[in-house]
Amino acid sequence: MPGAIYAEGLVKTFGDVRALDGVDLDVPEGTVLGLLGPNGAGKTTAVRCLTTLLRPDSGKAVVAGIDVLRQPNEVRRSIGLSGQFAAVDEYLTGRENLHMVGQLYQMKSKVAKARAAELLDQFHLSDAADRPTKTYSGGMRRRLDLAAALVVSPPVMFMDEPTTGLDPRNRQELWEVIKQLVAGGTTLLLTTQYLEEADHLAHDIAVVDHGRVIARGTSDQLKARTGGERVEVVVHERHHMGTASEVLAGFGKGATTVEQHTRKLTVPVTGGAKLLAEVIRELDARGIEIDDIGLRRPTLDDVFISLTGHAAEVRDEENGSADDAGREQEKETAK
Ligand SMILES: Nc1ncnc2c1ncn2[C@@H]1O[C@H](COP(=O)(O)OP(=O)(O)O)[C@@H](O)[C@H]1O
Ligand SMILES: [Mg+2]
């Protein structure tokens, strides 16, 4: 039995570009798949093919048990889509936007109004409900966009980079909302450039590059392939590097790498922030002055390097700004 979202051999070309080069996916009902990849990997194209907005050149897709190519209208009625770029009418209020979506789906006005109020509350937008959405912050717009996709409570949802460009606080708020949603049994396909996001939200991850799925597994499985977390220390005095290396060896679960010219030592660890605090105490107790210390967690780049031997390349020049947003701080530096 194929899952709630199923794709086999999806191919989509734009001129010379093979945006999708034979994509297979299978998302069991009630689970979340994270489609993880850099800009230009083919994530949006995959979402557009699965949501009937784009016709693939070849391949097969079944969503909510319905053939996407043969019965696009039926598919549209069973899915919700939240786009990479929030699609709300700036001049309408939040409430009016949601009401309008309900009416597009032929809900009775009273029902649409009640649903709008319920969603505004759920997405913490009640206070701003009657303000034009052009006064909303980026995070509020994203929440409204998600709410709009949920007006009809679809059994299958697609979210294309729901948190790209949001600051860390807004991102975490949105993660909470998404978690509540999937706790209700919705099947979700979510695209992201952040390993951390897929880690938080997805049961399974498919890593895409150049229109192909190059790896799949749980977040832990992918991270294990990168060597996992590590502590990085930059010592102040070069002559302390030997002692620092001994200290790290006591905490590490693998060999310590030493970079003489930058005075940086790196060791793979498990135990996160708590362990980091212990390392700091021990270095201090030995009288080793440090310039910098941090816990480094694997990022999409690390996963890419371990899978492909090269860093995630950016294919699409236009999307440069979104790519910058992808290079957020993944380092927890000790205070
Ligand atoms: N409408 C289009 N016309 C031409 N090329 C496109 C079009 N849509 C996407 N592409 C190209 O297809 C590739 C995949 O794009 P996309 O699916 O948007 O990637 P992602 O969402 O992962 O950033 C990119 O090289 C992109 O430039
Ligand atoms: Mg995209």
C-alpha cells in the first residue's frame, strides 16, 4: 500500500535543467517527511508537481490515494499548500484573508467566519486579526499563510520552506504550530534547507541534490554519517595546545583534530551543552586560556560533504538571499 504521498520516477525539465531527475518518495499516513536540500535542488518543483501546479514530464504521483496526473481536481480538494512566499492579500485584515479562503472553498459565510476565528486564535493572531496584513511582521505573515492553508483541515499538507527567512524565535514558534498540526494526524511533506528543522519536525528525511534523492533516513541516521556533534576550542597560547588536547581526549568519543596555525582543536562528542560546560571547567582548572569554544552540530553542509564529498552548491543565482538566510549560526558559543 503506497503512503499518503507517493511518487515514482518524477522527472521535470526546464530547457536544459533537469529540475527533477527521477524522484521517488513514499510518505506513510500521519507522518512527516522532510525534503532537505540546498537552493536549486528541486524541492519547490517536487512540491509543485505533487500539488498539481506543475505537470511532470514523466513519472507517477499519488496523493491521498488519488492519482495526481489523472485527477488533479480531486487532489486539490484533499490537500493544503503553504508556499515559500506567503500568499496573503496585504490590504485585507488577517480575519478577512481567512474568511475569503473559506468562501473560495464554498463554506457558508458563518462557518467560514467561525473557522477564521478558530485559526486566528490557534496561530496567536487574534490581537492583530483586524489589522491589514501589510502591518504584520514576517513571522505573522507566515503564520497567517499557514492558517490559510488549514482552513479546510486537509488530510495531506505541503509546506515549502515554511521558516526560511524567519528569525530564530519566529521559527521556533512556527515549529510548535506545525507540531500541533501533525499531532492531529495530518500527513506532511515539508521542504527545508535546515537540517535542524527537519530534525525537529520530520520522522524521515530525504536529502535532495540536483533533482535526485541522494539519501534517506532519520535525522539521527544522517547525522551519524557526519560524525555527529563536536566541540571546537581555540586556545590562546600555542604552548597550551598539548595539554588542551589531553583534556579533550578525556571527553571525546574519537580522535582530536589539531590545527596548529589557528590553534584550534576539534573533538567528536556526545552530551551537548552539559558536556561543553564540563570541558570549559576542566580547561579552566588546568589554567588553559581560551579564545573561543563552541559546540558544533552537523548542518546541511556537513551532511552534504559526508554524502557527496562536496559542500552544498547553489545552483540558482537569483536565490542568493535565501541562501544567506540558510547560513544561520549553528554554533552555540559559550558565554
Ligand atoms: N519555471 C522554471 N523555469 C526554469 N527553470 C526553473 C523553473 N523552476 C525551477 N527551475 C530550475 O529548476 C531547478 C530546481 O529549482 P527549485 O525546484 O525551485 O529548487 P529548490 O526549491 O530546491 O530551491 C533550479 O535549477 C531552478 O533554477
Ligand atoms: Mg524552493
